[in-house]
Amino acid sequence: MAKKIRVGILFGGKSAEHEVSLSSAKNVAEAIPKDKYEVVLIGIDKSGRWFLNNASNFLLQSVSSSMPKLNDVGKEVAFIPESAGRLSAVGDAGGSAARVDVVFPILHGPFGEDGTVQGLLKLAGVPFVGAGVLGSAVGMDKDVMKRLLRDAGIPIGKFLTFKSGDEIAFAKVKKELGLPLFIKPANMGSSVGVSKVRNEKEFKAAIGEAFKYDNKIIFEENIPGREIECAVLGNDKPMASVPGEVIVKADFYSYDAKYIDEHGAVIKIPADMPKAVAKKIQAIAVKTFQVLSCEGLSRVDFFLKDNGDVLVNEINTIPGFTSISMYPKLWEATGISYPNLIDRLIQLAIERFKKESKLKTSK
């Protein structure tokens, strides 16, 4: 019998999307093919400490919300450079705590999806699922992402970027983008810190809210149209799923609508559209994936206007894997089951690692 591959599922983290990550990790751990993989649970608490978690009780139910809470009573661990998948125990005891063959990061937002953890895993010499350092970093930073897409000729909406300390004039922004508009942290996901602005009072409040999460914020024009999402899978030869549609019941696709309010949005997969439009969205999704140096997986979000124009909103390099998340649902509708999807993602990680291992690092 073949030896099982030990997969370290890395979840939690310091970002505002901590609880979403916990829900995603629970689903991946339950769906991963057990005949082929052995799961090692590595939870990161909100202070950034890493723990080996007991599979039977690694999540607790929060008393204040419907979102789960991390049970951080396990052994504290860390990766060290060139450890080749060995996790070292932290503290007086020291020594090796566990070993993994590949890491599946399910970390949303800063300190996990932005290239920081990806850089650590590269230094540790362990394969990992998803985009590398560059793809993760540019995919997380909406400002840099939009600049790269614009330069590649990929259609996007109008936007402005400001940093902490900049003078931000309502009249100037209104003239450039019109009203309503959206204000967001440049580096954040799951609609955290995002506000829809209709007047100057909301404008000032939204700026303050966005700056809570990042020192760079982005202003985007409101684009009337349907919200379409398309999943991408692969390394050198990525492929796109059928497109799906998010029909939002609230004012916009907020954090609550995505993860808490089960009636906040209706998901339609596949989206109702002509085949030619679907193929166009799939082609742009793959091109976006490649332009932004992504690997493994991503979900590309679009606006489909009434006149048929397709605009890219953003890319998500570690999309959610919760029970209502679009990424696995899109692939299921395309013909790849949840367990098979996880299997493919892990194999893509190992495949890339082997390819990169053949490269010379010195003369």
C-alpha cells in the first residue's frame, strides 16, 4: 500500500478574515481524500502563533457569532529555513514536532494570502498549494493588481488610490468617479472595510473605516451590472470553470452577505448567459490569472454590463472553501468534485515544487 502524503492544512491567521479561514479549513479537512492523504492541522491564532491542533476539536463555536473560533491548546510550532517540511516545537523543549510533505494554506487576507506565508514556506523548502510570493502579493494589493491588468489591456473599472497622510478631496473624487462609489482597503478581502458611498458624510466615514485595515486605500467607480465569478485551476496550462453569478439581496456583497446571512445573496451556477459571453469570461479569467503570475488556484470576479461589456473586478488567490463558497461550487458544476479538486490542488503544488527544485540557485 502506498504511503500517505502528509498534508499540513494551515489556517486561521492574524487578518480580519480569520474566522472565514477556520470555516474553509474545516471543509477541506473533511473533504480531503483520506485514502491518499494524512491531515496535519496547523492553526494560527490572532496573535500570529502557530499550533498543532487536535483533529477532533480544533474548532470551537464562538459564543458571540455564528462563526467558529480556534482552539489554540495544541503544541506551539514553527517552520525554520530549509526544514524540508519539519515543524519545530517552540519553547524550552525544542526539537521536531511534526513533518508534512506539502502545505495547503487556507489563509485569507494579509499575513497569509499576500505572499508573506508563501515566502516562509519557500524558505522552509516545502511544497505549498496556490500562488507563489509574487502572484500572492500582487493579487492581494488591489492597486498594483489593477495597474498590471490595465497595462495588459484587460478591461477594468476606473479607480483612484490614496495613502495615509494624502489629502483626499470629496469634490475631486466625485468628479473622477461619480456617485455612488466604493472605498476599500487596498490589501484586504471578503469585503472587510468596504463601504458604498453616496454623499460626503458617508465619504469621510468610509475613509476612516478603510484606513483601519490598511495604510493604502482604493476608490472604485460603481459599475452597474451582474456580478460574475469564474474559477481558475492549474499551473502552466490553467483552465477556467463555468461562470457563476452572485445575485446580491443586500446593497452590495458584504462580509455578512458572504458568510453569515444565508439569505444575503443567491448563487446561480452556471450563470444564465450566451455561450459566447461565457467563453469570453473564461478567456479573460485565464489571462488575468497568467498576467498576475498566479498558480494553482484563483477566483476571478467580474462585472457583466447590460451592453455586454465584461470588466474584471479583482482576483482572489486563496478563495473561500466554506460550505457556501463559490470556488468549489464552480468546479463541481464544471465536473470536478470537492475531493478531486483538493487532490488536484495538492498535486499541482508538488508538481511545481519538483520543477522549481531542478533550477540552479548558484554557479
